[in-house]
Amino acid sequence: MTFLSRFTENTTVLIITAAMRGVGYCFLLAVSSAMVSDAVEYGEWKTKIRVEGLTFSMQGFVGTIAAGIVTAVIGWVLNFSKYDGTLSFADTQAGSAVLAIKLLFIAVPFVVGVLNIILLKFYKLDKMYPQIIEDLNKRNGK
């Protein structure tokens, strides 16, 4: 048994890490909602038009489109890796299918997380936000 298989084939570890991903996802949702709210303020500051309904609905729309694309990519990867959905649980999948599933659960989320961290280094709205709110309050007479 290899080092990686001790973790990837252990049901307890999989349940614990799935729970950890779920908790992490809660933080992601909270932060992304706050970022969209900040974008509404920025949009009003930049264009003098407040479009919060459109902005928040686009978040849902883009999320739905992205979920569909990700689901399709997962299906393509499993198909390419010779995954056989007709096999029973006790039957053995092809080695390439097992590897693809492990990569989809481990490597892909890690790479996406690193890319998110890199992209967030370019996010400058937090630094601008106090000035934006001050300007909006002056503009709106508050």
C-alpha cells in the first residue's frame, strides 16, 4: 500500500476531508458574497449607477454556468480515463479511471486553490473601499 493510497482509500479520512471541504466552502461563499457587495459599491462609484440586482443575479447565473462546465469536464475526464459506470461497487475500475478520480479529488482542487490565491493578490478593491464609501456618502449627501 502506497503512502497516498493510505489516505485515498480510507473511508474515515475521506469523510473527514469531505467535511473539511464543506466547512471551507462556507467561508468561500461568505467571502464571495462580500466581494460581490463591494463590486456593487464600486460600480456605483465608477458609473454613478447602482445595479445590485443585476450584479447579484449574474453571480448566480455565472455560478450555474460554471457548475455545468465543471460537471461536463469531469464527465469528459472520466470518459477519457475509461471509467465504467456499469461496474458494481465490488468490481475493479481501470487503473486510469482510479487515477483520474484521485486527481479530480486531490490535484485539481489544490491547483485551483493555488490559482485563486495568486489571483487574489491582484484584488485591489479592499484597499480602495474606504475611499469609495467616503466618496459615495458625500455624493449621496450622507
